[in-house]
Amino acid sequence: MRICDLMHKGVISCYTEDTVKDVAKMMDDHQFRSVVVVNERGEVWGLITYREMLPYYGEDISKLKARDIMRQYRFEVDPQWPVERAVELMKRLQYYHLIIVDPHVGTKWPVGILTSFDIVRYMAQLEAGHFEQLLKLGGEKT
Amino acid sequence: MRRGAITCSEETSLHFVAQIMVVNRIRYCTIVNANHEVRGLISADNMLNAFGRDFNETTVKEILNPDTIVTVTLGTPIEDAVALMAQKGIEHLVVVSERAGSRAVIGIVCANDIVAKMARRQELEVLS
């Protein structure tokens, strides 16, 4: 299994100068746990997840910029890597959201994101039609 | 907080826990003992520690560290709960009963609810 088989295609992104309030709204509107911070050329610059947001609860986040709270993101993940390599990277760096960049262009344009939940989806090994069966089994038990 | 929680026992296989998470679209599962007392919480991030093992054979007990349980009660101020989440680097807190000696699960506080509050600038004094 390769990363491109499991990842979400496309990302939610903001610019380094956007406010943290805008980022919070993006997360809330799209129900995304992470927002990719890009520079003016659209290249990956950093990542903001819930963990970066929580310390600013109660503060005036409309005055904070994305670049002030983002986590630096300095490595590249290729969509053709095997999933095992991605999991190893997640565990080693404690990054549970990997931004996947297009390897065929010089710039680091984000093409997708792989999260720990995508790995859990892979671990669940649910096939099409299995959802209904599982829910039915759960219903019978209760 | 979200009242109620989806739970499983320590003997549940990780394969089934993964299915519970996917079917219910949640990123965590609360682990309880036979008395419905909280034993811990497994998140999608924790599940990675078992990657590479046989998911059907590996049980929750093998990857759960009961020493890392972080719980709050209904009376905990939201600011304290958020500070606890930020300090521990976690995205979910288990809300347990305030009765002495009881660790029954009441609900879950999730980071996405906190971020939603930040986006809408609503103030909340206490969790309940």
C-alpha cells in the first residue's frame, strides 16, 4: 500500500500572514484538524493543528498570525512511499499529519495530507458493504 | 463536552477498535473495565504504536498505558481543561463522575469543540 492510496487529495491551506482566527474558522467550517501554511509562492511552510491552537485559547487570536503559532515543516513526503515508511516517520517525529508534496515539480506544492486516522482506516480493513454489517452486529449486541 | 462515550474493554482487539473508530468517525475510543470505570483512552495516534503487528491478535491492553489517563470532572473550568490538553499534547479528555471513588465515564472533551469555540468567540465558564 502506498501513501497516495490512503491520503486525502487536496489540502486546506492558509498564508503565513493570515490570522489565527481565520485558521480557527477554516478548521471549524471544514471540520479539518490541520491547516497547511504556505508562503506567497504556494509552497509548504508550516502546519497548524489543534495542538498548536489550544495554548491560545482565551487570547485575542484575531491579532495573531499563522506564522506565529505554526509548526515548521521542513521535510518532504513523496506520495509513492510505502505506508510503513510514513508510519515510521509519524512515530519518530511525533507528526501525525504528513503533508504530501508533488515530487515532479521543483516547488513544494502540497497535493494531499496523510493523518493517523487514515492509517487507522487501513488497519480497520473495512471493505465496501462491511459498514452496514458491522453496524448491524453492534445493534444486535445492545 | 460531548455527553456519553464510545467504549470498549481492554481485551478488545486493535482491529475491532480501528473498525469502531472508522464506523463511528471518531479518533478515539475510551477503554473501560467491567465496572464501566475508565482505564484509559486510545487515540488514532496511539494506534500507530501497534502498526506492523497482527491487529487481530493484539489487544488494547498491550498498547494502553493506564498511567497516562487524563481525566477531568464536570466542575472543571474549561480554561483548566484546555491548559491540561495543551500541556499534555492531547486532543481528548475523559470527563468522569465527581462521586468519590467512582471513575464512571460521563463524556469527552474534544479539541475540535475548543477550536470551534475559539472560532466563534463564545465563552464558557464550566464544562457542564
